[in-house]
Amino acid sequence: MASVAQIAAQMKLESPVMAATPVEVRNAALVAVKEALLANSEAIFAANAADLAAAEADGVAPAVVKRLRFDEHKLADVCAGIDDTIALPDPVGRTLLARELDEGLTLYRVSCPIGVIGVIFEARPDALVQISTLCLKSGNCAVLKGGSETMRTNKALFDLIHAAAVAAGLPEGCLHQVEARSEISELLACDTAIDLLIPRGSNAFVRYIMDNTRIPVMGHSDGICHIYVDGAADVEKAVRICVDAKVQYTAACNAVETILVQRSAAPALLPEIVAGLQGEGVEVRGTDEVRAIVDCKPATDADWDTEYLALVVSIKLVEGVDEAVDHINRHGSHHTDAIITEDAAAAARFMQLVDSAGVYQNCSTRFADGFRYGFGAEVGISTSKLHARGPVGLEGLVTYKYKIFGSGQIVGDYASGASSFHFRDL
């Protein structure tokens, strides 16, 4: 049996063929993938039921078990994502720059796939569908390693996706699944074959990946997201947004973990916000100032640096926008942070100064998602500032190359002054 290194090296050789595949073939492959998932849904659900039973027997935390589930709702979501991805324009082969350097000497910058992408993810099996379909649409080959908690679901999904893609005309090496945990170290060593790694999981997991590979890594670790409720906030909006950001899906990386409230408005805002949260079963932790206004558990310094992924939220009072920004930039993970206010100047200052991939006014942090951005889906959310930031969809899975078309020119003529550049954008 071939090693991970051998398989990755072969995929590297096949990646130019994958990159050159017409978009019509790539879209047809996505249609075939969707049809295969729908036609075999019962087998997928059965595999997932076995994974869920094993996770519960092993004492896996309820918040994590929720992320393992792949049911009718998740299937409908990934199929909608595939439809949206098919409808998106081809990200490959776009002319990003056209410039005449001299007569008969023309430069083009053209988008192209990154090549071979390794994606290592924990928990959510729907991530496998999102990642593989986005990689296929963008002309990339992908090596996929899912968590052992959903190995049966991942295997069922991968086999269906790979078979459908190859039958539709894509190269055999367009996708590969790594199943054994021991193979992760082999994958991390494939720096000559794999062009980019995207890890999705806990802070410790992502940090381990970053510390143990020479392959460029794109992604995020913590999702410590904040909402700052300004004194000029509409109380009803504040309650609805804070509750949604915490409760709608607590296990997501874009769920709010800390709420900051302007001190002068706290007596009016806090009781309503806390009542809304506690009414949904949220454990509220607050500073002494907060607890002087509402009944809640005490917060500690560690709370400001904690991603709960559970029905827990910490609350702190701040003087205003600047103190909120300072707290967020110190304790946040540069993921997604929001301000609730009717003051346009306060919102503008907050959104300018908060150093995060997503900054919002008057809406839930849960909007930080490739599907909700109209990207079709996402391979992950990046808190990096290089190449791609925020939810990473098709645009984040392509790079570019420069092409020059000449008619016999040589650099010597330009160095001697016999010829000169005139740089005219076309």
C-alpha cells in the first residue's frame, strides 16, 4: 500500500491536470456529488448514528457530540451549499492584470489553483463535503483527514464524493482520504508535495499543526468573539442579537463568548440582556460591577481568554468604544466582533480599530460563515492577514501566475537603452 508521501507526490503531479479541467466538468462533478449524497442518504445517516453512539459511550462532551451529527438538516445544508458553489463564477483563469510593457510585449496576471491542499479537521463531517466540493470547483486536489469521532461518516461521505467526481471526468488523484491518526505526522512532512494546510479544530489542535510542519498553514485556532453594547444601542436589538450570537449554535467558532457593555448605560441594558440570556439557559458570568446590577456568577480573569463553546458567556463593563476595542484586541482571537449601536460615529470607530477578520454593526457574530457570505460554503475561517482572511471560499483557494507574451524581446536591449518600457494598462 502506498504511503501518504507517495500519494501526495502523485497528486502533486496530477494537480496541473486538475487545474486545467474545464469548469463545465468541475460543475458536472459537483452535480454528481450532490446526487450521490441524496441517493445514499440512509447509508450516511446509519454511519453517523454509529459514530454518535460511540461518542456518547466514550463520554464525549455534549457540545462536541452536537458537532458530530450529520442528519437530514445537515444534508440539506451541504446540498444547498453545493448548488450555490455550482452557481458561482469560475475562479480559475480570471485575468487580474493586463499590461503592455512595450509594443509586442504583454504581461498578464491570471488566477490559478493553489495545487494540493491538505485539510485536517475535527468533529463536523459536513466540513468534509464543504471542503472537498470547494476544492473541486477551484481546481485543487485535496488530501482530507477527519476526526476519528466521525470516521464512519467521513468514510461514507468521502467514498461517495470521490467516486462521483472521478466518474464525472476528474482525475483519480483529485481527492484522497487519510484515515489513520498515525498518518497525520506523515501528512505534515509532505512539504514538497502539499502547497497549503488548512486545520479546523481546537486551539491546541491548530497550534500542534503549525508547530509541526513546514507547509504554509491557513486557519484559526480560538473563536473568542465579542459583542460591545454601546450606550446608544437599541435595547430590543441588543437582546435579540446577544441571545442569537450565544444560543443559536453554541459549538460554533463564531458564537459570542464575551459581552462588553458601556458602563453609563448598564443599569438600563444589563437586566434586559441578562434576562434574555438566562431565559435560554445561558450561564452568565460577570465582574463585580455587573453583579451589582444583575444576579449572575462571578467572572475571573481567565474568562476573558476562554472559548466556551457552551451555554456560558462572560460580561464586563467598559467606559466606551475605546476601552471595548482595547479589551477585544487584547483578549480576542481576531475572528469576529460586533458593536450594537445607533451611533454611526461610534460604529465607524469600532469597525476601524478592531483588528479582526470580521467586524459587524447591529447583527449577530454568527453571520461569519462562507454560506451566509454567498461563497457557497467555506473551507474554514482564517484569522491570518496573508492570502485569505475571514471565511475562505473559492477566492481563497486560488493564487495567480504571471504570463508574458513576447515577440523576440531580450532584456539586454532594455538594459542598454536600445528599447524602453512604456507600461500601458490594457
